[in-house]
Amino acid sequence: MNKFCLIIILYVWGCVWAQSQNSHSERLPWVKGQFPEKKGNFEYMVARGSGSTIAEARENALNDLLIDLGNNAGVSVNSSTISEIKSQMNFDGRKTDYSEDNTSVSTFKIEREGFNASFSKASEYYERSRTGYELWALYEVSKSGASFKPYIPEYTDQYGMRAAWRSAIIPGWGQFHKGKTGKGIFFLSAEVAAVSSAIFFETKRSDNVRKSQEATNLDIVKEYRNRADNWELYRNIAIGTAAGVYVWNVLDAGLSKGKIRYAWIPDNLHLTTSNYNDMCFYGVGINF
């Protein structure tokens, strides 16, 4: 019994550890090379800058972008050229809202001989470092200088019932689906351990019941029945643990946050448009 309680305590500690490991802030998908869907005639480019302040890191990231654009156009870009380009950059008047903080986003144009480009910053991510800040900026770029409407990608850490029903089928599957590998391993291994323990304890209980029925000595019969009762208690505890872990696993999969991802429209749900007699019709299509 003491060993069984120790196992349960270790699993609970493991879950707490797994949750703490997954509680840190994480990089946005595009920082790791996963770009959002393109919704215009532009390309994505990532610029990186560092500085003692966020403003300085932001400025250095923009410098990095301008150098890359110049290199792509076959133009040598130095510090004086960067300053000149910045002074000549103009807004194109197109604005959109950025996520939840309503920061306006504008498209900048570079118009120089042999160097035409348009770009807009779509997203930003930064981390603290020992010397200040490391910053990554996601830009939408038209290297030909053509105008485009900026698209601000949306992010979410919610997965809804898609994760819950997975964990209802196989404990831990929903956590794996949400990118929480540590928690997925915990729930899967805890459920397997609890169910295996229940089966083992039931085997021992049945074995002692059988021996009590075969024995003829009353003291021995009593001893086997006491052992059977103890194994039955352990079995019930294991069954309760398995049920508790299962319910916890499903609730965690449905309610907890997952890894940050783009807020895509589900693959089985899509918007449809059609034209008939100069009239435009909109609808929603669902694939089963």
C-alpha cells in the first residue's frame, strides 16, 4: 500500500512539473519558420534586431530588413543609404487594426532608381536578454513596389472540443494535439499505470479468493480472505485513480491553453461565394 501511495504522489508531482514546464511564454509560429497564409500579392520576410531598449531593437530590425531588400534588388545598402531611405519612405494611406490593441498598420514604399519595394510590419515578438532585447519582426513585402493591403495574422492558444474528444478516446492525445507533449506523456502514462495496477490488484484478489475456497484450515481461509479484501481495496483505489486521471485529462484537454497557433478556419468549414444575374451570394460550406 505504501508503494502504491508513493507511485500516486510521484505522478501528481510529475503533472505539476509538466504544467510548470508548459507555462512559459512561447515564440510565435512565424519566429520558428511557420508563416501564416498569404492573403495578397506579397511575400513574408523576418527581420531581427537587438538593442538595449525595445525601440533600439525595433530600429535595428528595420535596418536589417532594408539591407535584405537592397541585397535582393542588387543594391548596396549602407548606414547613410538606410537613413536616406527612411527619410523618403511614405505612407500609402491604407490602414487596418492590429489584433486587440488597435494599433494602426501602414504600408511603406521605397522608390529609388533600381530599388522599388513596399512593405508592412505584420507582427512582432521580442525576448529579454542579458544585454537588453532580442526582437523579431514579421514583414509583408512586395519586392516590385506594388501596393497591397496589409494582412495582420491572428493567433490563438485555444483548441476547443477537438482536443477534448481526442483525450476522451485516448488519454493524452488531446494534449499531444495541443503541443503539450509533457502533459500528454503524463496523462497517458498515468492512465496506463492506474489501469494496469487495477488489473494486477484484481488478479491478486481473485487468486486469494480461489485459494480461500480451496483451503480446509479455517485460519488459512481467514488469512486468504483478509488478503483478498486488502487487494480489493487496492483495486478500488486504482480504479478511482484511473477514473480521476481520465476525467482530469479530458477537462485539461478541453479547457487548458495549447501552443500558440494561427487562428485558421477549420478545414471542414469554408466560405463560398457565387454570382447570379449581377447579384452576389455568400454562404458557408461544410465538408462531412
